[in-house]
Amino acid sequence: MPITQTREISPATRLENVRYAIRDLACVADEVERQGHKILPLNIGDPLNFDFQTPPHMIEAVYKAMRDGKNGYSSSSGIPQALEAIRGEAERKGITTIQDVFVTSGVSETVDICLTALLNPGDNLLTPCPDYPLYSAVLAKLEVGLRAYYLKEEDGWQPDLADIEKKITPRTRGIVLINPNNPTGSVCTRKTLEQIGEMARRHNLIIFADEIYDKLIIDIDDDPHVAMAEVAPDVPVVTFGGLSKNYLAPGWRIGWGIASGEAAVIKPYLEGVNKLLRARLCANHPEQYAIQAALEGPQDHLVEVRQKLRTRRDLTMKWCEETSRIHCVTPRGAFYAYPSIDIPEGDDVFVTELIRQKHVTVVHGSGFGQRPGTKHFRIVFLPDEKTLAAAYSAIGSFMRQRYSQ
């Protein structure tokens, strides 16, 4: 008689620290939709869910590659013309000490590979608070404890340099910098970048500069983006970029890393990165042909995108200023606002009840990490003005009804 397996298969305990609040909330939204309600989504940063479209010349480049039979594996680092285009883009950003370039399956894979190649058990990596949840998820997988440094809300969400310095230990290997920042929409000043570069020099750290939103600076004429690797050319830096946000192709999963710094210092680490790149074979092959088309082709779409974001950012800020219990630092890049909220319950309760009662989805600040004693929520202001106005009206009504006393 066959033996029946009766004990359940348990997941690894390290997954207890994996969180992804952005998509976890989708379960609540799905429940509300099944009840017949239309959801107003301000929670997921996918431009293609709204009135944005992937540039046609990029689509044509991928279509041509597929027609031409570019459907097998590519080299592990990426196709030559893509790597050359990324190098050219890095040079335009002022990065002068490029040591390696590689293409990945979205910036998510860039992060995973770069952190895996660096960290041993007992090491730590400084990540911003608030942060994008991918970093803490990868660290949990590697069984590396989260060591977060604060962003200063009272200083436009700039990194708290004193807090970074305080949290560096002999086992600290690097610093993550998300610039422009998700979830706050902040953009680092050159002075801040220079000081972070100096700390990295003194403590022999690598910097992971997540610059996936670098072309989505809302007031770009007044406030240009500065690349971390341009400010500190001698420091080991891996700059993350990709097609998802700037070039409106998130589903293609094409990202890249640009490694810079002194060759002798970063070379051993890059050997580890390339070992992992080879082990996973390659990124999506035909979509890599969009990289050169994107970086060297027409950039007209960016003018329209920034104009839409400026209008929608300004509408968001006007609502924040007019709404009691809400305060928001003006976002300068990307398409997120991160208001603080003065309420007597948790921000997780706030967002869950908002979905259930008013059918609007935003993400609770605690899902990104925040200073103790503060409460926030993240708004994605990608929808058109009519949708945003309806969502903000619903949130305002919810707050008056729930917190009027």
C-alpha cells in the first residue's frame, strides 16, 4: 500500500521578513472588485495602466529583432549594441570611470545579482527608510539583516547623513541610494551626493545608485538630475537603470547595471557579478534590441510625460495643502507623493478601510518603512486629472467621516 505524505511542506523561515506592500494590497482590492465596485488605483507605478504608451520606434526595434530570428540566448552580459548604447548614456550622465556594463531582467534582477555577489552572512547593507520593498526582500532571502538609514522629511527627504555615519559598522559593505526616490519623489542634491561619496571613500563601501527614474525629473530645467557616479568617479558605484519607467516599457523587464570606480578596487567584485550573470544565462534577448533605440533614438515622449506629471503633481499638492490632517513634501522626480497623515490608527488600517469604503487604493507608509511615530501613505499620481480628482474627493470624504471628532 502506498505511503501517504501527511506533513505539510513549510516555506523557508527567512521569508517571514519578505514584504511587498504594493501588491499585497491587491488582494483587498480584488475582494472589493468582486463585489462589483470600480477601483480607483493610485497604488502601482505602471504608466501603461494609464494614458502613457511605449514609444513606437522601440516596439518596432523589438519586432524587427524577433522577425530577424533574435529569439535564442544572448551573451550573458547583453548584446553588443545594447551595451555600447548604455555606455554612451552613462558617459552623457558624466560617468567617466566605467568598468563594466550588463543587461538584466529588469532592475529587480540587477539588485538581486549585485547584492548576492556582495554580501555574506553577518554583513550589512545600508538602505534608505522609507525604501522600495525589493531591497528588504532580497536581503531577507540572503539572510542579511535590514539596516536602514533615515531620509529627513523636514529636509525634502534628503538622506540623513548623520544617521548614515552612525549606522556604519565594520561589517557594512555598501549603501543603497534611490534617486529619484520611491516612495517620496525626492531628488538628492549634489552636495548630499558628494558627502555620501566621501563616506563611502572613508569606509571602503560600494554604492548602489538606483537611478531608474533619472529622466523623470518634473521640473528638469530648474532641477536637473545628478548621477552619483559622476560626483564620485573613484568610488565603486553600480548605477541601476532600465526601460521600465523612463521609456514606458515595464513589462519588457529590461534593466541594466553600470559599474564604475577604480578598476583595481571593483574588479574582484565584478568577477562575482559576472559569475552570477553567466549562471542565469541571459536577459530577455529580443527586448534588448530596444535599448539602443530608446537611448539613441527620439526622446520626444519625455517632454509629454514630464508635462503630464507636472500637472498631476501640482493637482496632488493642491489637494494635500487643502486637506486637513495631511502634509506632503513636494515631489521633484518620479510619479509618487508620500504624504504624512495625522490619524489615531495605523496607516495600514487607513489604506485597507479606504479601499473597502471608498474603493481607492493607495499604499500604507509602513509598507515602505518610516520613522517610528510617523504615518504616511504613498500616492501614484499617474492617472489623468479627472481620475485623480475623483480619488482625492473620495479620500477627503473618507477622512471627514472617519476622523471628524
